[in-house]
Amino acid sequence: MHSWVDGQPADAIALNSRALAYGDGLFETIAVKAGQPLLLELHLRRLAEGCTRLSISVDLGLVRSELCTYAALMGDGVLKLILARGDSPRGYAADPRSAARRILQASPAANYPQANALEGIKLFPCSTRLAEQPLLAGLKHLNRLEQVMARSEWQGSEYAEGLMLDTSGRLIEGVYSNLFLVKDGVLITADLSRCGVAGVMRAALLEAAAREGIAVRIGDLVLQDLEQADEIFVCNSVYGIWPVRAFASLNWSAGPLTRKLQRIARVLLDA
């Protein structure tokens, strides 16, 4: 299926695109099933926040319309929406007259091993650290070089995901997922006010926990918290939840709260 740029089939962008030059923009990776973009409201909510914080002017109603039309044509798969600030001459200063570019791309549905969800995964200890930048924290902006570097640290299938810390040594997230711990029935996840991506599935699970009366704590985490955790899992909006069974010398089983939330995530991704 052809990509779209600004609502029209296209296979190229301008060489003076600020997305290409500076990573100046945002993106969303959206699972599509039977022509329906899943978790759409949460994706658009995060996109709107990103546009506000980066001062990117765009018609979000038009973005929604194009996205839904494109998803309907896809059927099943993974849709990537890229929202770039626009085109401009050389230099960091943006041209205020340049319209934001809307790019849509289709990929086949993700095909992860079933064992990841059933038996759990091993986490790789990434040495690449996330820089602390509160102005960008939580956003899914286009500059993902930290994740690219972290993912290059391991090869093969022994590890399905890597664990990333920030430059102060706090636990933050996976390379392409958010991290949750369970301790004494409390659902715990990292504070993302300094760095990290506020994932859409993370948001959906926190909302589900509130509905289900599950106690939640969001705060700073360190490696010692892993040693004390009863359950660990990672999540994103494409695969849902993977229990973590091992990290370094630590081992866990997929516990009852992980399995409960995994069922909730599965419903959200089977809609």
C-alpha cells in the first residue's frame, strides 16, 4: 500500500523537510484491525499534547479523518503517522508559513513469538542511558537515536527487549515499551517527567487500574526495585503486555495482576 503525504499517495518527501534535517516532529505507531485504528483516542490525545508542547500547528480533525480513511484501506497491520513541522530553508529557525506535513505509512501486522506473551521474556541490560530533558519528556518525538543505539547492543532472539535507565541511574522504560512492576498488589511504573515516552498502552493500563480499583504508584525507580518486585512486565500499543521472566540474575513468574492486565490489553487490541 502506498504511503500518503498530506492526504495524497506519495513515496518521497522534500529534502528540506525539518523531519529529515532535525527530527522536528512527532509520530504515532498504531495497530489496525479490520480497518479500525486501535486505541485511537489515546494516540490522538498524546499527539495533541505533543503539538501543543512543540508549537506545531496542524488541523487535528484532518489528521483524524485521513488516518481513519487510510486505516480502512489497510485492513490489518501497523500504521505509522508522522507529523513533521514542515519544510524550511537551512538553519534551526522554523518558517512560520510552512505547513506541517502529515505522513502515513502501512506495515504488515506485527508477528511476535507467542511465547513472549505466554512464557515471558528476558530483558537485556542496555548501557545506553536516556538523557534527562523535561521539555521533551513523555513525547514520541522523531529523534529516537538513543533507542537506535540501545537496540544495537544485542543481537539474536535471546532477548526480546532491553531495559533503559536515565543518566542518573533511574529505571525508565524498555527500548520500545513501558515498564511496570508489581509489589504487594500495587502497580508501579516510572515517573516520566524527565525523559522517556508516555506510551499509549501505559495510559490505557493506568486508566484500567483506576476502574478496577488497583492501587497505582508512579515514581522514581532504581535497580533495587526490580529485586523486590513480585511481578514485572512491559507493554506497548502493538503487542499489549509481555511478562518479564528474567533480567540479569533475577527471575519472576507471570503473576495474577500481570495476567489480569494482559487480558484487559488483549481486549483493547482485539476491538
